[in-house]
Amino acid sequence: MESRLERCFAGLAGERRPALVTFVMAGDPDARTSQKIIAALPAAGADIIELGMPFSDPMADGPAVQAAGLRALSGGQTLRRTLAMAADLRKTNADVPVILMGYFNPIYVYGVDSFLSDATTAGVDGLIVVDCPPEEDDEIGAPARMAGLSFIRLATPTTDNARLPTVLKNSSGFVYYVSIAGITGAAAPDPRKVCEAVGRIKGQTPLPVAVGFGVKDAASAAAIGAAADGVVVGSALVEAVRRSLNGGIASPATVPAVMELVKSLAEACRAARAAERTRA
């Protein structure tokens, strides 16, 4: 049976445009506002939703995503509540793929089997667990695939040709290419180098390749979208949340601020391939 992720990427390939993958931290800046943001993302142009699982020690995340996680944790967000948010979205949207992204510790504490069962019931489609390399596949990767969830692995600028087959083995859903050597939101990617890396990865796997870390605005989304199957934006969205806050609390501008940015990113992704076809 074709998964939501497979249907999404196949449909977008037919449209000749990349997927816009939007990362938001579950529970940021509070549970109620976060649920409104999540629910509004598809209509604003998000093709795939990544929900961040808040964690106290997020080693791969830059200051913006770290701050979002702390806001969520301070508001009482838990992994169980994050799964409930995914389930709530499914009440009104049966089609948009939902990915959970985060770290293994909260899953381990929750209980791997219980987590996978609850994630599947909630309508989650895949997982990105940043700190579980292929060598630890038995911990979460293999069980996730057996449960029917895609397990999405990360490739980076330091993933050479000798290492790449190991990363790609047993990957599913799509490959997440980290466009910079560093933490989220730390620098802007070089579109030329990203294009070369995407081509190298696609030469070894039929999976779509989505690019993230450092895509901040419409211009960078368009540049990356010209080469990638998906454009992942996270830090810019959680920064839109932060800038909209009034004394650290959600304001009437919070949800519109995020949606305005998502709409501009979606338009850029559509324009990226259109410009490419015009040049051809």
C-alpha cells in the first residue's frame, strides 16, 4: 500500500515542484497556539509537516530551535501530548504526511514499542531520530519500519561515498540532506554544492532527497528547490513564532506570522522549477 509520503512526492514530481517541508516545535509557544499552527500549515502551502519532539539537550539544534523546545517544555509539552497533536490533525486532514523529528531519549523513556504503537495510531508517517546512526538501527529504525513508519536518515556534507551506502541502507520515506556542517539555522547553504550533493545521493538511491538546515527565506527556498525533491524550513518558522510573542506569550499575530512565511516559501518552491523550465 502506498504511503502518504510516497503519494506526496509522486504527486509533486508530476507537478515538477519540490515539497515544502515545514518544521514546527510541538507545544511552542503553548499547546493551544501550536495546535492552531499545525492545523493551518497545509492550507498555507506546507506539503509535509515535521513536528519537533521537545528535548532538553538537542545537540543538533541551533539557538532558535533550542529556544522553541524550551518554551514548549516550560509549557508542559510532553511526547504523549505531541502524539495527541498529530492525532488531532488527523481529525481534519487525512492526507498531509506528518513526521516526528527529535532525539531518542524521550522515545526510550516512553518505551519504544509503546511509542511506535501510539505514533501509528495517531497517524504519524515517519520518524527522524537525529542521534540514532545506522549502527544502532535495532534500537528504533528497524522496529519503526516493522510498525509501518518510514525511518528517515540524515546525510551531511561530511558523508562521503564510502559512508553513504551505510546511511542509505534501510532508509525509507526520503533522505534528509543536511546542507551545512553545523547546527540548525547556523549558516546559509551554497546552492551549487547542495546541487552536487543531491545528485550524488540520488545516484545511489531512488528515494526523494529533501534539503534542510539553513533555508531561511523564499530566496534560499527557491535556490535549493531547483535541485532538491524537498525543501525543509525550521529555524525561520520558529523564529517567526518568537518574534510574534508579547512578553513571551502568544499574541494575535503569532499564527498569521507563521502562515505568511509559509505562503511565501510555498510560492518560492513553485517558482523554482518554473524558472528552471523557462531556462531550459
